[in-house]
Amino acid sequence: MPDALLLLPDFTLIAIGWFVCRHTPLDRSVWDGVERLVYYMLFPALLFSAILRHPLQPQAAAALAACGLGVTLLGVLLAYALRLWPGVDARLHASGAQVAFRFNSYVALALAERLAGIQGVAWVALLVALCVPLCNIAAVWPLARHGGHGFWRELAKNPLILSTSAGLVCNLLGVQLPELVTTTLVRIGAAALPLGLMAVGAGLTFGGLKRAPALAAALLTIRHAILPAAAIAIGIALAMPPAQQAVAVAFAALPTASSAYVLAARMGGDGSFVAGLVTMSTLIGMAGLPLALLALQRLA
């Protein structure tokens, strides 16, 4: 399948979620519950089972891990630096900074197998295991500081951090779960991708971006221009295998996490501003991710 069409099934599910939410009786009240179900149960089960079932092989993927962590840290530093801009609203920055460095794991896991087969899933599982805790810690920090929440308490309650950390530890320890438990987790996790992608579509909105268009543009530029370019440069510099380069660049060009606005709203941030950012990031990612892979093909 051409790179331009790799994301078509996933973005079709997003479009279906948007249509169903706005043009059927399954309105916003239904999708609020779906989001909570995915965030607190289905997606943690998917992350845990995906990490546990695929050997991480850190030696074989050391360059990929370094690239993923480097790109993520670059996004965190650039997003935090925007707080120093004159006139930046502290609440909007605390809410939206996460958009620059968090990534949509639903799309990442759905895309991985189409890019590099079952090995691609293992590579993405490694990136998820390493980067999701880092991204969530970096996302919670400004919100907790601005809203007066307990930082460590919020981390201890975050289901994505708990599930990825548990999966990473169990994988490294060689833990083998009973087949019944593994099958149950896989089937629970299988529901996360379609429901998660449809929930992204149900939550699409633009209105909140009017509060700070310059800040929004800067955050989206980091997410969709600077980070993919950095991944291409790092992949070439480290002489990574072509398949790993493709996975690393796709990882860097992903739309931001759809759960970003859920986290912002739950911690007292500006949920509508973040929802607008998630919407724009999702739409930009439809074109930006295939373009990033095309740029890699031309430069590598």
C-alpha cells in the first residue's frame, strides 16, 4: 500500500466517529463514556499486552530507542520554552504544551504492522514503553504546577503510565502470563484501536484555538515539522536500517494524543483549547505523516 494510503483506514474511523457523534442519536454524551472506557481500561490493556507479547530486544533497537527518546525530549524542551514567550497565557500553555510532544498511540499501533510487519509492532511497543511514561510525566508537570495538583499523586493515578511501566517491567523480567489471561487482554485491547480512533473523531472541534492562535501554531509546528525533521536527521546520522527509519519518522510525525484534552480538562486546564489543538493535529497528520515518509525516501 502506498505511504499516502497507509493512514486511510485509521482516518476513515476518525471520520466515522465525527459523523456518528454529530448526525446520529449517539451524540456527545455517549462518547464521553467511550473515552473514559478507552482511557482507563481498553487502552491500558492494549499497551500492557502489546509490550509484554513482543520482546523488546533493546540491543537490536538501541538506535531506534535513542531516536525516539531524543525526538520526544526535543519536543518537551521546545514546548516548555514557549512559556518564555512574552504574553503567553500560563493556563493555556500548561494545557497545550503536551500537544507538541505527546503522540497518538492508537494510530501508532494501527500503523506499525502496515509499515514493518510484526517486527514493526515490536519496535513501536518499545517506543511506547519508553516514551509514553516520559510524555505523560512531562504533560502532567505543568498542569499540576499551574493547577495546584499533587504531581506525584497524579502520576501514580495515570493509567497509561501504570500500564506501560508494568508491561516494560514484566517484559524485561520475562514474565509469562497464563494463556487465558493473555487472550483476554488481547481481546480487550483489540477494542481500543477502533473505539479510540472513533472517539478522536467524535471530539473534533476548532473553537478553542481562537484564544491563542500564535501559541497553537507554534505547538503544531513543533509536533508536525520540527520533530519529523529531527527524526529523519537522527535516523540518517545513526545509519539505522530503512525499516527502523520509517518507523522512527512515522512515530515523530504522528498526530498528538487524543487523550490530551481529557487530561487537560480533568486537571483544571483549558479543555476546549486542547481539543482544538488535537483536531488540527489530527487533520495535519493525515497529510503530514505520508509527506514525512516521502521526505525520508528522498533523503535516505
